[in-house]
Amino acid sequence: MDNSKWGRLRHKISNVFGIAKEYSEEKEIKKGIKEKKEVLIFFISGREMKLERTIRPKVENVKYIYSRLTYRGAHQEYQYSSTETVEIMKLYQWDKKTNNWAEINLDKL
């Protein structure tokens, strides 16, 4: 989803349901590599919903590094694209029993 589609979706949610809260945050995944989250919180029929859009660089390659020494273990190094991004959209509903956000599977909608 590009920025214009996100803008249209945001506008539609704002007109139909009204947006209770909106914020964005950036988090550094790796030195110089940032992930951006945009969040909309709104109400549908009295239920609190959260739509979250995450934009991060595309992983181009994963390098597995093993060590023969037992105390060093193994780890992974990720190589990120400098031009391509991946966008992930998730929908959550506030669960009053657990007092936390519960993810709604978008494939079932």
C-alpha cells in the first residue's frame, strides 16, 4: 500500500467512524536502518480498534554465522535494501478481559 492509498483509507475511516487517536513512531532496527509505524485508533459499534501500518526496508539477504566454539553460538546478519520497502498492515481490537490489544486476522474478513 502506497502513501496515497493509506491517505484514502485514513480519510475514509475518519469520515465514517472518526479517529480517536493518531500517532506515528520510528524505531531503529539496526544502525542506520529505521522502521516507521503509523497508528489509527477508532471505534466501531462501541469497540475500540487499532489499525497499524509498519514500513521497513526489505530484507535482501540473511547470512547465518556459526561458530565451532560452544559459548559463541550462532547468529544471523540481515542485509536490507536501500531502495525497496515492505509495508505490513495489522488490525487489532481491544480485549477487555486481558486488557491488551488482540490481533484480528485480515484473511478471514
